[in-house]
Amino acid sequence: MIEEIVPNLYRTEIPLPKSPLKWLNSYIVRGGDRFLIIDTGFNREECQNEMNASLKKLGVNLNKTDIFVTHLHVDHMGLAGTLATDNSKVYFNEKEARQINALRDDWAGHWQKLLDVYVANGFSAEGAQLSLKDHPAHKYGLKRVVAFSMVKDGDVIEVGDFHFQCVATPGHSPGHMCLYEPNKKILVAGDHVLFDITPNIAYWLEMDDSLNEYLMSLEKVHALDVNIVLPGHRRLVHNLHKRIKELQEHHRDRLNEVLTALGDGAKTTIQIASRITWNIASKSWEEFPPAQKWFAFGETLAHVRYLENKGKVIRQSNNGRILYSLA
């Protein structure tokens, strides 16, 4: 499926098998003698087949094509190493490019540090290993090392008559970056703003307070003059300012759920997570699919850390297990 959004800017749906996200919105920009692909899909056959079919229909020459990756999640960057040629630039935010380059030789150590945090916050070691085993990052990431063309907030990427400004929007990931075309009033939002679902704001080793950064990033894009929003997943709905208010309210409600969960005594993050309202088709927390339990737990921890930084909850350690209580 290919949809022309505005002249020379197209959307194609890249399937994400067995993912609740269903598909990735990949955007293809035609710019005279060069093309730009924005986000790619998993590094797996189903994604590559759909991408290749779309590129063929649009007459895209990969030897004249650059790639922009909004952030490091593998549903957005997994195919970048497959699609990029020796003539391609792979634009990627500087923070996450440096992070990936630094961790390339110690991925196991990085994941172990994250596992240690999860286990200390109540996740069982066995459950954490099972969730991690099912994590897409282990299955569908880059197939080769990519020499990224690093971009920073305010940099401009020109493709034909498109002049995309890089807008740093950390929160969903440490260096998440949107693209803003001020003349056409287009925001390529990645996973910063979604409409049918809410972006997952999780705990990151690299971020002190991911939720606080996300909320500040929402305010940042709220100030932009936007008529067309191009999200990374699901439907295209263009009322940016209304959606930002809904997302802000969503996180206020979730923070209140955390406080309510702590109302009858101290708890681990996993105990708090089991009392949060999740939009997942499971009868109970115990029946959550392992990968979804991982994401839900990480989002709960991000909210708990935000409340801790605001002085509303207190952290204490008990025999290596971290408990939170109301301040």
C-alpha cells in the first residue's frame, strides 16, 4: 500500500509480524535526483519484501537514496543496514549513534545492567530473561555495522524542495528525533506522537528521567506550526495540539494510578505495574505476553522515577530489593 501525502512524499505500511504495533509507517521522499527513506521496519523478510515492492513501484534507486532513522528501536532502524548502499547517508541522531557505537562490543553487558535494574525492582530473574529473549531488539536489528551521518537538533536535511529541520524530542528513547518541514507545515513524528495508541515511555539506563524529558519534548513540538502529522504507527490524524493535550492527560492519569497503588503501603515496581490500567487483551497481569510485560514494567518504572524526582515518592532498599512508598 502506497499513499501520496503531498506531492513527492509517500507513506507505505511495513508489516510488523506478531507485534501489537501491527505496522510501521515508512515515508519515502522523492527529491529530484535523490530519495529519502524515513524509518525502515524490522530486519526480517516480511518487512524487506514490502519495502522492496514499494520502492519498485515508486522507481526508487537505492544507489541514490539516503535514510533517516527517527530513533533506535529496531522496528524503525532494523532494515537500514540492508537498504543502505555505499552511496547512502544514514542520518541518525548523535546521542543514539554514539550510544550504539559505544555498546557495539558489549551488548551483553548493557542488557545485563538493565536486567539487574529490573530484578532489583521486583521482576523475577526468570521472567526478565524470558521477556528479554522475546524482545525484538535481539531478533530483528541491524545486520551490519552502519556508518551513521550524525545529526543534531536544528540541523537541516534537504531533499528536493523539502527542507527538513531536525527536532530533538527525547523521551520515547534517549535521542528520539522528529523532522519538521516549516514551509509545508509537516511534522514527521516518529514515535513521539501517536494517535491510536500512546507512545511507550520506558526506563532507560541512559536517561535520569525519561518521562520528564518526554513531557518537555511534547511542549517543544506544541510550539510548532503544523498542519500534517506523520506518525510512526497506525492512522494519520493531523490535530497535533489536541493530541498533545490528550497525551499529557494520559500521563497525569497514570501518575495518579501509581500514587493510588502506593496508598496502602510500600511496593516494588512490579507490584505497582500489576495495578496499572493497561490496554492489552489479557485477563490478568500474570497472563501478559512476556514482551508486553517488559514494556509495561519499564513504563511503570519511568513514572515512579518521575514521581521520585518530584519528591512525591520515596525509594528504599531492602535486601537488594527496591521499594517505593508515598513521601
